[in-house]
Amino acid sequence: MTNDLDSITTDLQPPTVADQKAQRQAHVAILKVWFTANPLQEISAGELEKLVGRNYQQRISELRAAEAMRIENVPHALELADGTRKKLSGGYRFVPYEKLGRDAAAYTVQTSLFGDSI
């Protein structure tokens, strides 16, 4: 039995940094497709974990930064009989940008008084 285990473990190679980066990018792409196809629809933490794994919060942060997407955290709470509230794992939803009728100018990056972008 030990010889079989040794032969199996010697064949296993740890994932490379490039493999891990490609997997992260694939998970971010999956989230982008889901959120853009389902705007304003909430997805639970459990469903996100099934979709992209346990690091779904990090992948959502990467998606927010890379694509400037507004993805909101939707907290959930359960009110107990004694009047207290218990926090539950909530969900997330994508809120797309909608240009308002009063917006006269195109979207521009705000700059400081010193010329640096904020």
C-alpha cells in the first residue's frame, strides 16, 4: 500500500504561479458573465462558492477593481424570538451604471487641485 501511495504522490506536481493566475482570471471572467447577465439579481454566498470556490470575495474585489463594476453586498439577518438579530451570510448583486437625464457631460476622471487624478 505504501508503494502505491508513494508512486501517486511523486506524480503530483504543485500548481505553478501561472496556473493559479489563469484560474483566478477564469473565475473573475465567470463572475463578470454572471453579474452582467443578471443585473440587480442577488446571488447568495453559497451559490458563489459553488460557482468560483471559497475565495469568491477576493474574486469579486478583483472584478470590482478591474472592470469598475458596482457590486453591492446585500446583508441578511434573522430576527430571533427574543428580539435580537443574528447576522447571516448575505449575497451580492450587480448594479449597472445608468446615465441620468440631468447628466449633461460625459463621465470624466476627477482631478485634484494639483492635477493628480483622485
